[in-house]
Amino acid sequence: MTSILKADEIQDSSGNLIIKEVANAITIGASGDTITIPSGATITNSGTATGFGGGKILQVVSGAETSQQSTTSTSFVDLSSSTNVSMTCSATSSKVLILANFNECYFNGTHCMSLEVTAAGSQIMEIECALYTPSSTGERLYNQNAMLLYSPSSTSAIEYKLRFKSSNGTEVRVCQNGSPGGSTLTLMEVDGS
């Protein structure tokens, strides 16, 4: 036989609040109380956690490309489908911390290359000429890292991309001759509440 205890409020012997329910809102303890979760216990959240303050990392997604990618295009092209990454934020107040790594970038001659990160097809970050000026001559090989805290203000899925182009139609490369670490795009949803 199942026992049911019905009450709107439970207090300790001194009249201090332990738990209270009003209009489907449950309050545990009172201001100044400490609520302790014993070692070994687990709290599972299947709903939405709010009111804990911002700054927490809510999810992380990433993509990587280790094979050499090249282009002669003077318009931006996707680095690789492997670094096209989608994220759906859990709230419109969330931020997205974007970590972009273009690995082993290469060009040769008096031209250079440009790099960008896009969100939903719009440029949100550009690295023009990627460290070197167009007057630089000879082979250039380097890594380029960038970081941006972006506010999508949306709970729809947004695709982020690494893209690159040549300044004058001469071949440029990323992940020159292949790279074990590869070029990477990592997205972290940061709680903005």
C-alpha cells in the first residue's frame, strides 16, 4: 500500500522553513540556509536550470580538418565540410565562445591570403592578409588562431564556418602537406543569464 503525505509547507521543530509549495513553485529552505548534496549523490536535470548566474559552459561542439586544403579563389570558400559546425543555443541570452585555428597556412610570392569565420552565412571575424603584408616575398607558412565571444541572440541552429581566399588568384593552402592537429573550429555555449 502506498502512503501519501499532503502538505503545502514543511517546517522544522523551531518553525524554520524546510520546503514550501505555492502555485506550482517549490521553495527549499530560507535565505541564508545551506543546502548540501551528500558525496556520491547525483542531481539530474531534465528541464531548464535558471537563476544560477551566467558564465557556465553549457555545451561544446567542434570540427577538424587534417588534410591539405587549397584554393585559387579570390572570393571566400569553405575550408572544409569537416570544420562546418552547427550549434543550437539553449537560450537567446547565451553567448558562443568561438575558437578558430587555421593550421599551417601557406602562400608563395607577393600575394597573401585572408581568413574568416562566418555564422549563418555572415562574416563575424576576418583576418586580413593573415599576419603578412602583400609586399612579402617567398614562401610563408604559419598558424593563425583567433577567438571571439559572439552573441547569436537565437535558439535556432546556426552553422559556423572557417573560410579562406587568395588575394590575387595564386594558390594558397591551409594544413600544408597535411597536419596531425589540423585546423579546428570549436564552439562553446556560455550561459548569459
